[in-house]
Amino acid sequence: MSTGVNLIPEFETSASFMMGLAYKQFRTLSNQALSSKLNISIEMLGALKVLSHHGKLMQQGLADALLRERSATKRLVDNCIKRGLIEAYKNEANKKAKYLVITDKGETVKNEASVIIADINEQFFGPLTVEERQVLLNTCRKLIKDDIYLGGD
């Protein structure tokens, strides 16, 4: 590890600490690039990708797909709507139900952001071989639970 940070041995040997540190570094790099170039966050990109894939969803469906709490998803959606990336409209059959769809601008931003993230991925994961990247991905899949929802970090 060449971070220049002197970690205490307990942290150096803690898989959970090191995994968290790697996540924070990747998130910081991603958010800095996305914010400066497109005025979005990595979480916004996630919402755009989900809506692009599904076409339209109710807000709870988006929260479920992102494994995020409803209140955190509402703030995320509000920020996307303010930027013109997502539109919300009411269901004619159920006036309380609100559907979310990605806008044309949202699709464009999603595509541009995906290129930025692909470049960051290559830089960030550059020290790993293709095989190590696959092992890391498979290991993370084993650890992730689908019933734990994330707050609004």
C-alpha cells in the first residue's frame, strides 16, 4: 500500500477498514470528476442508470433498485429534477402515485458520466490484474446483502 499514510497495524490488517478506505477514495475521485464536469454525483448517476434501464419507476421502486432509504432517494430525485435529468409525473389511475422517467438531458449526462467513470475505473483498478478484479467483484457480491438499505451518506 503506497498511500503515504501510516496506518496502525489493526487497520492495516482489517479487510473491512481497507475496503471502506478504497470505497471512500473511489467515491471521492468519482464525485470530484462528475461534479466538476457534469454537476452530478455518483449517486445521481446510479439513479439515471436505473431509470434508463427500467424506463419508468415509482420513487419507491428507484429506492429499492438503489438499495437506499426512501428519504435519501427523495433528496436524490429532487436534485436530479432540479437539474432537468429526471421528470416526475402522476399516474392517471392513482393520483398519489408519482412516476419517474429519465429525460433526454439525463440520458446524455448518463452517457457522458459513464465514460468518465470508465476512465476512473481504469485508473483506480489499474494496479489489479483482470483476474484480481474478477475475484474482487465476486468477493463483494458474496458480502453484499440485498436487505440492508443505505442512508444518505
